[in-house]
Amino acid sequence: MGRYADVFQASVADPEGFWLGAAEAIDWTRAPTRALDGSDPPFYRWFPDGELNVCHNALDRHVDAGRGDQAALIYDSPVTGTQRTYTYAELRDEVARFAGVLAGLGVTRGDRVVIYMPMVPEAAVAMLACARIGAVHSVVFGGFAPKELAVRIDDATPKVIVSASCGIEVQRVIEYKPLLDKAIELAQHTPERCVILQRPQAQAAMTDRDLDWAGAVASAEPADCVPVKATDPLYILYTSGTTGKPKGVVRDCGGYAVALLWSMPNVYAVGPGEAMFTASDVGWVVGHSYIVYAPLLIGATTVLYEGKPVGTPDAGQFWRVVQEYGITSVFTAPTAFRAIKKEDPNGEYAAKYDLSTLRYLYLAGERLDPETYRWASELLGIPVIDHW
């Protein structure tokens, strides 16, 4: 704990110097000279004179440093029987081309783009493409009801909506396009265009407003990174709305990038070239931060998993992912481990896999009950961190 005490003391003794030091790990087009503008509390602004591009920091700089062949994102989908690895160079190229699609539709810096997609690589591509051109993405959990989606469309007023023909919920195919069409019908605001990823499990009926993802990407010119202010918004993410009208939480570019990058070695013990598995959804903040942005900012490999912890095909899926990709840290919700424990109380599935690379398990998002904590700790023999 000695190093923790030293780091903590440095952060409170000189917070300005501490966070300016942390900011040196980021590539800036204009390096900040101030960490925090606290002149108008509670409206604090991080790195107010800095300028950067978050997508460049997540992708291009690793390619430029000669690590383009390293795995950046692994798509693992037991519900479709699909696995695909994107290197940093491949992911950068896919993102640049989709950024070109958005730019070709008139999306510019500050415009909003709503992303309503299942757990597929294209969801991360769309998020990073927005960041690349300075647009603000707002990811809405895939499969949300039309009324809920309409409320978010009206608040964010997106120029473009990116969606897919369907998502897959265990053994059930959920068609997204009818839900999206109904939401647009209910909303006061109408997007100019929708880009639709057609999946083989269900083909969506297209309208004049809709553009096919594959066709659009094939004819698009790749877009370069657009520098933005550190205080410019990166994304809007809405609260669930269970306690009233959903509230849009805005995350800025500079403070978010610096904090996430700092958290990877210091909180999650994940470094460049290592692999992290965050079993969440890109529709939630954990998915934004620790499926997409943080692992890519540090130059790690991230797993984007489409499926549930049990049932497709069995309760050993998380352990399979750990073994196959050499995962060092897993981050998920206690609910997932309760489901695994219920299905496999004696850990028989875990015993089938080599989990020697796994150093830490982080459980967050809700209360971690003592029994699940005890079960996971004894089963894995590693630190299980109640990260709520």
C-alpha cells in the first residue's frame, strides 16, 4: 500500500500538478497549461486551454508508434457463433471510413449522432467515428422501447441515427428497425438520415431516409481526426428515466481521456498489449469507458462480447473468453456472477479452462452481496474487487 499512499498524497498536495502530469500521457494538438478551471463552481472545466482528438489517442497514435498489427478489439459472439479480431490498423481504417460516411451526411463538429445498436463491433466503430470528426455521440441501449428512444431523440436532436436491423437476446431475434421507425414517428425531432447495419438474422425494410451501412462505407472517403477543445463534449449518455425524465450526462473530451488512461494501469492493472474483458453493454457508461475508450487509449486489447454469461451455450463462456484471449482483468456486474454461480455452484465449468492469466476481477454497478464475493474469491483465488 506504500505506493498508493504516495500517489494519493501527491494528488491532494498538488492536484494541479498531479493531473497536468497525468495529462502528459495523452497526445495533445495543444497541450494544456492548466488542469482545472474552478472559477465557476459547480461548473468545473478540465484542461480548459487544451486541444486534442480522442479517436487519435485511441487508435492512430498506436498505429503511428508501430503497433498497428496488435489486436485492438476482439468481437466474440456465442449467440451468432462469430469471432473476429481487429488490429489497431484495421480498426482505425474502419473508423476513418465510417467517419467519412458521417461527414458525407453533413455531420460536423458539435453535431449529435444517436447510436441505437446491439453489441457488435460497428457500435464501437460508430462511437469512435463520431469522436474522430468532433461529433457528439449518444448511445441508447439497443432494444429500448420506441417511447424511450423518442425522448432521447428529442433531447439530443441528432442529425443522424446509426442503428442495425436487429439484436439477439439469447435465442430471440429482436428487430430494431420497426422500433426505430416508431420512435422517429413519436418524436418531435426528425433526423436527416439513418444508417442501418443489415444483419443476416433479420433484414430491415428501408425507407428513403435510410442508408445501408455496407454500401455507404464502400463508397466513403476516409476522414481525418478533427482537433477539438478539451472542454468540448465527447458524448451524451442518458440516465434510465426511472425517476422522471431521462437526464443527459455530458462527458468532455480532455478530462475523460486523461482520467480513463490514468485508470488503466493505476486502477485496473492493465497495460499496453494486455487484454481486458468488460462484460457490459456499450449502452451503459461502463461499456463506453471500459469496453471502448480506456483499453484503446492505453493500447490494450478489448473484448466486445455479444451474449449472456450463461445459457449460450453454457455457463463457461466467461472462462472461455479468459483462456482464449489471455485476459488479465475482468470487469462486470455482480448479477453476471450470481447467474454463473446459480448455474455452476461448484465451479465445474471454470475448472475446464486455464485462467492463469487472470489477475483481478472487478464487480460493479450494484451491491456485491457477501456470498457472491466469497464464491468468486474462493473459486478464482485472485483479488475480487467490490468496485461499486
